[in-house]
Amino acid sequence: MQNADFTYWKNTMTTEKQVLDALSRIIDPDFQRDIVSLGFVKHIRIQGGDVALTIELTTPACPIKDQFKAEAERVVAALPGVSRVKVTMTARQQTTRKLAKGSGLSKVVNILAVSSCKGGVGKSTVAAMLARNLARRGLRAGILDADIFGPSAPTLFNMHDTGVETTPDQTILPRQYENLKVMSFGFLTGDKPSVMRGPMVSNFIQQLLHQVEWGELDCLVIDFPPGTGDIQLTLSQSVQIDGAVIVTTPHELSLADVRKGIMMFDTVNVPVIGVIENMAYFECDGCGKRHAIFGPSGGNTLRDRFGLETLATLPINTIMSGGLETFAATAEAAEATDAVMRALGKQLISKPVKPEIETTASHIILEWPGEEPIRIPNRDLRMACSCALCVDEMSRRPILDPASIPNDIHAEEVRTIGNYALGITWSDGHSTGFFPYRRLREMGR
């Protein structure tokens, strides 16, 4: 009888393999792979009928972590012999950043840049909304308003008192907006204009980055000033930024400048994780119809022209243009925050494979591992350029004269842009074209 009892006990014991097999049925919607093969499952401990494990996500701000936790508890609890399940959710820590000794950024896990190349698109409001929502969700969050000449944080957070506190070693203490840490050059200058030249501006940027006591943060949002000048380059080169979001409106004048932002971040090796379209539509209170004030959404246009996904489209209405708290509490703001954090998490773990590129006198040939090579005639690709010199930016009608393209045109230089596009310098001197991999694949087919 004792042997039979032992055999029954042995057969009903849960094994680590059974736990992993059960967890492998949980699919991450962003990677379309199971959480086991992604390496998320850690530290499985089995004691009798008690099973404990850790799920380590890409970022503590992952919006579906509660869903993963509930699903993991369900599938493991359904295994024979399991009486209790404990799932601990954690996030992987950022690799050590290359920082000067004593930098205030040393304990920051993720750094997210929010940028635009044109002013007036609502970039600062979107950056503040993202940071505020992260803090609302219990994350350790901070926001740096890096616009020296036109700081927005004092107005957005209603912090108009001039002056900051410092520690005995002259480290600047950020302001607190509930549990969100906020720093802005506007706290130092108040309503006075900032009149200074480049070297002094770069020095202040370095101070705001490294001489502020940010402490332990899950995510620091940096609100970039508009443009692609010295301040933007100083910010990008002074610290390892994990991902950048570009804010635009559907208006062609704004979309035309998106390319400049992509190129700027590519120059300093900062991955652009997507675009947020702000003021994309107005929804009528009476009929519920959506009106595209600045033209139809450029989501497909952005994907076709630049290879970037539109993470969110935000409306224009009195709520969005009102106070930050009201704006951040909207469903649209919550969805945008979710999309940005998921894109950031995907960027942190993904290892995109770039194609092998070969240029000949007649073709450009691209080959991804395990796929058939794609061959595109040089002249066809040159004719497909969608830059402002080849396509009217307002109407999107082609303005390139086919007769001006030599039959023997070929690529002088091919360079990759991020993980999503090619830039080509042609033998006719043209070099402003932008060719997303998605479009190249379509042309190759």
C-alpha cells in the first residue's frame, strides 16, 4: 500500500517542464511568440503543490503585465498536483549606461525621448501626458523639459515659483508633482527670456541631465525642444536614449518634417519607436462624426514614406486643450501611453535583422536570412522616390520628370536608416530619398 501511495504521489508531482509547457501557451501580442521562448520566465520553484515563478518583462511600464500574471496563474494552477501558485512580475534592468561619475541618471532604467521637428504640434503636452500616466500607474517616473528657450513644464504642471533646491554637493533636486519628478530650465528663469549662445545652452543641458538628483526611476521622459539643432544633438549624444517618439499632426507641413527627426535620431543611433499624431480629428458633439481638420490621418502615409508605425491618433477638443489632469485621464491618453510603452518594450528586446545589400549597374538586391533575394531595378527605385524634390508635399502628386532619370542610373552609396529603411545616394546626385523595407518588399514582389 505504501508503494502504491508513493507511486501515486510521484506521478502527480508537478515538474518544471510541465510548468514551462503550460506557460508556453501564453503569447506576447507584440512579438507573436510565447513568453517562455522570449526568456520572460525565471526562477521556477516547486515545493509539493506550491509553485512560484517570476515573469521578467521588458519594461516595468508594460501595460499587459496584469494580463500575463492572471493567465500564468490560471494555466499553472490547472496542472495536476498544483494547489497554490505565486507569480511575481518584474522587469529587466537596463544595461549599464556610459555615464560620467556621479551622473544623476545612473539609477534610471529607461529613457524615452519625445520629439518633433515643428513647434505647435502639442509635443510638450503629449510628453507630460505620458509621464503623468506612468506615475499614475505607480511607476517611478520623471520628466525633463529640455527646452531652454521655451520651457513648457511650469505651465503644464502649474509650477510657476522660481528657484530650485540643491543638496550640499550642489546637486539639483527636481520638483515633485504628486509622485512625478519634474525638472525644467523654466524653474530657474521664471518668465524671463533665455538669451544665450550655443556653448552656454549645451552646458545647461548637461546640468539638467546629469546634475539633477533623479534617483531611482523606471522611466524618464525627455521633452525635446522642436527642431534638429545643437540642443537636440547634445541631448542625444550625452546619454543613451532607449527610444524616441515623434509627435506630429496630419498636416503636410508637419509630416514633411518627420523625416528630419528620423534622420537626426538615426545620426546619433537613437531608435525611433513610432509616431503619435496629435490633433488628428475633431468629433462633433451633435452628430458624432469625425472631421479631419488638418487633413486625413497620415498613418498609412507615415508607414509608406518612413516605415514607422503610428502608435496613436489623438483628437483635438476642449478636453485635450484643457488642463493636464483632464487630458491625461482620457481614454485616448491611456491608449496612447499603452501603445508607447509596448513599442518601447518591443524595441528593448527585439533584434531586427537587416538585409544583406548588393548594388549592381542595373539593380539593388536585398536578401534577408531565409528569404529569396529581392531585386529592384535602379531606375524603378529612383523613380519611386517620395521626397519633397520628387513628390509635391501638399498634393502628393509626382513632380519628378521620368525623362530626367538616366537609364544607367545606379547607387553610389546605400545606408541603413534605423531598422526600417534605406537611404540612397544616386549617381545623378540625388540623396534625399527614404525607402522603407516594407515598400522595398512590395516593389520586389
